[in-house]
Amino acid sequence: MEIITDITSMQQSALSLRREGRRIAFVPTMGFLHEGHASLLREGRQRGDVLVLSIFVNPIQFGPSEDLDSYPRNLEGDCVIARACGVDIVFTPTAAGMYPPGFQTAIRVPELALPLCGASRPGHFDGVATVVAKLFNIVQPDLALFGRKDFQQLAIIRRMTLDLSLPVEIVGMPIVREADGLAMSSRNAYLSADQRQSALCLSRAIRLVRERYAAGERRAETLREEALKLIADEPAATIDYLELRDAATLEPAADVSDTTLMALAVKIGTTRLIDNTLLGDDL
Ligand code: AMP
């Protein structure tokens, strides 16, 4: 496994691999890898001839009061997981390399970035779309894998890829959860033992809504109120948003169906966690 930090070297390697006709599978991450990332890497290993993992805590997708400086990092541990998943190249650019002096270009997917996480994290998805476009240009992937854990991010990347005719196949992957239902996240590392228990309210709210939907309830507002109440009963939790929306447009839904997305963001102490489910999908 090769570790490449230099952007030009990464791009040159990618271009020469493609000239040899090798199919590049790419998994972009911010590191502190867990089983969710590993599931993307294993799928990428199956689908590509060469597997590239990027680890980059992207400063332009963090707001001024967010956790850029404290975001968990562990390159050594990440390399152990990467090796076990068959990664060929770990690309670890620096912020100075990615954003040279005078950097000013941005990619915006304005409508899909408006609701949900976009509403509470202004500019976040511009930072995400911009870095992913840049990473695609550097890594030259044939396919790139993203988790549905970040459902809105995946929708924005699909839209950007289509709108800009980027020659990359986007693969969405299921949410990987802990045995008790908590969606895996690098940010779970911030939680104390008590907070870790409180954090179960997100997946419980999802389960409740899925059960009520399976039992025939179709009114979005009723489902939403029941889920909000479940979270309000958890003293350590502060709701950022909890919404039922059309999965394709992210517009509000009055009546829910198999194509309705339930998405929520909840703060446990100072840690902001997200989770979601598509009502028609398996959990
Ligand atoms: P991150 O390092 O948090 O930026 O995530 C990198 C990629 O891993 C993104 O495509 C995420 O959606 C995906 N990912 C993170 N957590 C999970 C999870 N629990 N299940 C599936 N994919 C995940």
C-alpha cells in the first residue's frame, strides 16, 4: 500500500493507471475509519482494479464554530484498516496543497443544499461539493463510493456529477450500524459512556417511525410529532431537525411513502449526530 501526499504525484499515478486500462475505485473520507468506511472500501475492492482511499479533513466544509480542530485523527490506525480492506493507495493531501493561496473557486448545488443539514450548516455542502470535484480531478476515479449515512451529501454529489458530466459512477452504500442501532460515525468518539446511551434516541426514533409506517400510518406530521416526542424524552438530546421529505427532491412530504426519507440531526451534549432512513428500504 502506497501513501501519497503530493497532489501532482497522485494525479500522475492515476492518469498512468488509467492509460493502462485499470479501473480506479475511490472512497473519499475524513479518516478515523470505522466499519462504515470499511464497507465502502470492500465494495470498492470488488468493483475496481485499483482502490484509492483519500483521508482529508476538509477545512472548507466546517463552519467557524464547528469541530475542525478537534476532529478525530489516527493515520496509523486508518492504515491498518485500509490494508485489511485491500487499499492500494492512501491519498493524504494537505490543506495548503488543496487550497493554494488565492483559492476562490466553488461548486454549489443550491437547491439540494437548502434544507436539512444545509440549513444548520451554511456553506457546508459548497465545501463538500468543491472538495469532491477536486478529488475526482486528482484521483481520476471510474467509480466513487459514498455512504447513505450522509444521504443529502450523496444526493448533492449525484446531482453535481450529472450536472457537470463528470465521468464517474457514483455508488451509494447502506448505513452501517453498531449492534444496538447507533449509526457508525467518527464523531461517536466524542461521546462519553452516558452520552453513547443517550445517542440511541436517533435510531430509536427511526425505528418508531418505521414501525408506525409499517402499521399503516401515512401522515408525515403525525409520524414527525411522535418521533420528536421520543427524542424530547431524552434529556441529553437537543434536536437540530427531524423531517420527512421526498428522497429525490428533499421537499417536504405531507403523506409518506416508500420513497420518503426520514432524516434527523440531534446534538448529544456538544456532539452533533445525524441519521436517516428511507421508509421503503431495509434498515
Ligand atoms: P466521513 O469520513 O465521515 O466523511 O465519511 C466518508 C464516507 O463514509 C462518506 O461517504 C460517508 O457517508 C461514509 N460513511 C460514514 N459513516 C458511515 C456508516 N455508518 N455507514 C455507511 N457509510 C458511512
